[in-house]
Amino acid sequence: MSSRDGGEFTERELERYSRHIVLGEIGPAGQRRLKQSRVLILGVGGLGSPAAMYLTASGVGRVGLIDGDRIDLSNLQRQVIHPDAARGRLKAEVACEQAQALNPDVEVVAHPEQLTRDNALEVLAGYDLIIDGSDNFQTRYLVNDAAYLLGRPVVHGSIFRFEGQVSDFVPGQGCYRCLYPEPPPPGLVPACRQAGVLAALPGVIGTIQAVEAIKLITGAGKPLVGRLLLHDALAMTFREVRLRHNAACVLCGDHPTIRALIDYEEFVGEPLTAAARL
């Protein structure tokens, strides 16, 4: 029986996941929850690369990878799941192959498409938890709203130059709109190709996102719900900011006005173009 069946462990699985199973905070029950879980990773670039590899290695039953972009040379400085020989190919398909080779006992599914208002609810409905590794505000608000409407938790991560942040948004306990009710003015935040990004930084933040996903699935530890973790790689510091559920939030507040997906390009004030992506 393979891990795709969601039942008891094979001898192969017991050996593969033995370092998890021996942890009292995870144990056989937690590993079984991982085996039965379905996680969608939105974007297999800098953040999605380590998240995909670690969640696949950890035995998540189904790992979905959604990304409509193709690999170019400038990606390879930080998007470590993609080999040089794969330039020009679709990121979702290459990442799927790499992750599947790491752990053939799990199901890795490629979604070689951009997440849009038209497909978001359908795609996200097939998963229990979403890791948001997107790099633009249109997609961040879209995945936040779709996940909330479906009752799915989101592990949010973002990076800029030498800094990164991570938080967990669980329905009923706050959302991305509670943190950022409005997007920044168009053009205020430069794209990655203008601002730059430290190569190893997405490895730190994406790995933390994988840790948070494992904690939310297994119930181990204290997840970053109601907390925003901020990392400064130059100073090598981590600090925490408390987040509160915003009762006035237009999505998850006491009197919500958003009950369906909206036009996110209009909301953010600029179109989603390839130049805006990480």
C-alpha cells in the first residue's frame, strides 16, 4: 500500500518517516495526518521551491504545484527546484518531476496555469491547506479570498530584498485583509527584477512556510496564527508582531461585504504582467 492510499504505513514508509514518527509531537498519528493531507503550493519560484521539496519529503499525501510561468535564467539564482537544463519549460511541470523523484510514494500534481478568479475556487477546493508563495498583490488577495470562502487555511510568505515575513491565516482567526486592508499604491513596491533579492532568503522563508504547514496539519507546536514573523537577513534577526482579527474586515469581519471573488487587477490598480512576477 502506498502513501496515496491514506491507510497504514508500509515498511518502506516506516523507515522513510522514522525521524518524524519518533518525535512525540508528531508520532504515528501526526504522520498519518500528513499522509492523508492535501497541500497546494501557489507558485514554485523562490518560496515554493523549498516548500515543495520539504512537504514532499515529509510525506504529505498530495502536493499540488500551481504556476503558469516558464523557467528563465534569472530564476536560477534562488529557485532551487529548477535545474539549468530545464530553462524554457513550465515551472509547475519541472517542479513536479523534481519533487516526485524525491519521494515517489506521494502524489505530486502539476497545475501549469495561473491562478485566476475563474479557476481559483475549483483549484483550491481540491486541497486542505494552501501555501501562498506568490509575488504580487493581485494573487495574494485572490488566494486569501478564495481560501476563506472555501474554509481553507493559508500559510502566507513574502520576501523583499533582504527581508521576509510569514503568517498563518485560519478562517475565523483573521486573514490577509486584516493585515493589509488595502494594497499599496500602484508602482510603490518595485518588482523583484528592479529591487533584487538575496538568493538564500526565499529558502529561509519557504522552509518556515513548510514548517508551519506541517504544524497546522499535525497539531504540533504553536503555529503562527495571530502572529507575523519578520526576518531581516542582513541583521540576522527574527521578530514577531501580534495580529488581531479585524472586526471591520470586509471579508472575515462582523459585517462582510465581500461574499464572492472580485476583479483583483482593478482592486490593486494595475494589471498582472510577467514583469510583475518574481
